[in-house]
Amino acid sequence: MNVTRQTADNLYNNLSGEGKNVMLTPDYIVGLTEGEGCFLVCLRKDYRIELRFFITQAIGNRPLLSEI
């Protein structure tokens, strides 16, 4: 799923109290992760495995990250 600028703006407006409700669907979260996120797997010398997940956004999109 491609997340358009209009979809992102609609979500931001919803989370900032403007406009109507926009649901965070699984498809939206997948699209956001594909565009703005990453998974990291670290294999350590002591045979431990570290799993990390990141999503990066501008500070103005903090309500979006809080909602996820």
C-alpha cells in the first residue's frame, strides 16, 4: 500500500484535533513502516541476538507515533 501525502495529512489533522476520524489500519502501518521504518537484527559475539524496530518521523508527527 502506498501512503499518499493526503492520507498522511488527514491522519495528522485527525490526531491534532482537526477534521474527522481516520483509522490506523494494518495496511497503513505496513505502508508507514515500509517508507519510514526499519528492522535491525544484531548477532553479537556472545551469541545473543538483538532485535530492533525503528520508525523515524519529524517532531511535528509525534502524535502519529504515539498513536501507533
